[in-house]
Amino acid sequence: MDDPSRRERFETTILVHLDAAHNLARWLLRDDAAAQDAVQDASLRAFRFFDGMLGPSPKAWFMAIVRRTCLDGLGRARRRGVEESYDEEAHGEALQDAAGAPESPESLAIRASDLHRLHECLEALPREFREVLILREMEELSYREISAVVGVPIGTVMSRLARGRERLALRLRAPDTRKLP
Amino acid sequence: MNCEHALKVLDAYLDDELDPATSAQVAQHLAACPACAARLAGHHGLRAALRQLPREPAPASLRRAIQSELTRVERADGAKRSRNVAWWQALLMAGAAASLAFVLGWWTNAPRGPELHEQLIARHVASLARPDQLVAVLSQDRHVVKPWFAGKLDFAPPVRDLGAQGFELIGGRVDRLGSRPAAALVYRVRRHVITLFVTRAASAVDEAPAASTQRGFSVLAWSAGGMRFAAISDVEPRDLQRFGELVRAPAE
């Protein structure tokens, strides 16, 4: 039989982050069943490679595996011809211009209190911004941890967070996200 | 510090990722610049809202599935390390199961229709609920699995190696369908388990495959060579159809 303490260590260092893992997968894949499949796959992968755990924290290490598993799944889905998401990169210019407009934090606060709408706006953000916002604001990971999860330098984490917040704020201020250019 | 510089590091300031000296400079600038302070307030509002979003916690069913998979992996690894011990344990377990099946077993007509479905679902689900009893002989090698049934059943179930086609052989066990002793061959496709039950057929007449679904389970049943086959799984019916074709394909 396997050393029972290995399983225990896995449960106390990795599986304690299962909610975080599921939350990330849910936001990346936007599909319940796919998210659960990915988290189960990722947990087994993590268990297999547990002895070679690296990085700033166990949570970041696990989240990196979950993210990779999700993206692999998305890649497969895309090859089958399923659209991943509406990509607003093409409309970047318009967003940049509008982002320069004067802020009105009050109206933002009022609209942001509508959580359903916030959910929609966050879900509509391109993945690269969505994922850093989830990791930072919901999972409260440090820049160093996010950098390890996403596999980009810390400077890129910072600029993606800044642009992600800008875009999200812009979407929230728009009268209706679907009417955004 | 001017506005341009302050805006560049405003997010890092919000996230508490600046060194103390730069952080102090930003704070100083914010105290003097209402525009930048308003921008930071907007960021704070957004953060507060984001933190109110309900997290999507892992459902209990997912936790259970992971736990049983971990147990399965642990056991599989353990079995690899001490094959001899596992082999003897498997023999004893299967021996007990087989004698029980024979002591209790008497021939009835082969179950059909809803009755068969209920028995298939019951046995399939019961085996999944106890990962340690999913298979009594754990091997991906049909030359290990097939001889293992010798002396346990009065028929010799065909065991196919379908790993190249995506259906990985996990192993087998002696089970029962109603009162009939059955060979249960366990395959895995992606993460779904397929159980192929094989019993002695009531008649020698071959029957073409019949597919059905019941409460989310796909079932495919046919008769061939005096044996009755019934495959059950939670995969899509077309996956099971493909599995059935491969099992029925003539051996190379």
C-alpha cells in the first residue's frame, strides 16, 4: 500500500484549495460539467506529481495545473469548432479611447452593486484579463503567485490587472454590455 | 510624483505590491490630487464589488469523485509494487465471490428489458461506489484477464484489448445479474467506466445489438456464441455503440 501520509499531506496542502480550483475552472470554462471534469483531471495530475511540487505556494502550483488543464480542454473544444468567446481585442481602440474619459466612481459603485451584471461583464472579458482578476480579487493571490499560475512575468501581471480593471469598469459603465461596440 | 507615474503604479498600490518608498510617494500624490484619488476610489469600488461575487465552490459530488479516484490510483500503484500479494488477495476475493455466485445461482430465463436494465444499473453503480471492488483482477493485459476467469464460470468471456481505440481495459471481476453469474469486464474511456457484463445466453440464437438509455445510462445488449453481452456506461450512446462494434469485431 502507498504511504498513507502522502495522501494526507496532499489533502491538507492541495485539496484544501479545491473550492478555489473549481471557482477558477468555472470562470475559465464557463460550463459546469467541463469545469468539474477539468478539476478532477487536475487533482489527479497534481496527486501524481505532488512530490515534485514547485513555485511560490502549493495553492499557486495547484491553480497552475487547473488552469493548464482547463486551457487544454478549451483547445480541444476549439479544434472541434466550438467558439471559446467573443474576443473584444478587435475593439481595443474604442475601449482605450473611452477609458480615457473622466471617471465617475459613484455611478460605478451603484452599478457594480448589481452582482448579476458584474458577473456578466466579468464573464465577457477576454480570458487573459478575466483570469488575473479572478486570481487577484477572488483568490487574493500575490503578483508573484499569479505570475507562476499564468506563466508570465510579474510586470505583465500588473499591466493585465490594470487593463482588466479598466475594461471591466468600462463595461459596467456602459448602458448595456451587449450594445458595446 | 506626477499623475502619469502615479497612474502607472496605481494598481500595484491598490494590490499592496509596491516597495514602501514608492508606496509612500503614491500616497503623498493621492493626498494632493483629487483626480488620481477618484480613480483609486473607483478601483476600490470595483474590488469591493468583485469580492462580493459568490465563489463557485466545488460540489460535494466532485469531492467524492476525486477521493475515490485517489483511492483507485493509490491502489493501482500499490498493486504494481506488490503484484504477488495483490494477485493472491484478488484470487481469494474472486474465489469467494465465485463460490457465492454458484451456491446462490440457479438458472432462470435471461433477464430482459426493464428488469435487465435495473440489474445492470444496480451492479454497475454498486461497483463504482466501491472502487476497491471494481475489479478483482487488475490488468490491462487480456492475456492476464481472460485466463483469470478460467474455473470461475462455465463460459469463457472474450476479452479484447481496445486501448489503441481509446477503450482502456482495467480488469475484470465475477459479478452477477439477477441470479446469474456474470463476468464483468471493466473498461475506461476518457474518465468514464464501461462495464461489459457477459452471462450464458438462454438460447444459442445470436441477437443483434439493441441500444437503449435509462436514467442517463447507455446500455447496449446483444447475444453471440451462446453468450449474452450487455455494456453499460454513462458515456454518450454513440461511444457505447463504437465500443460494441469493437468488441464484436472479429479477432485479428
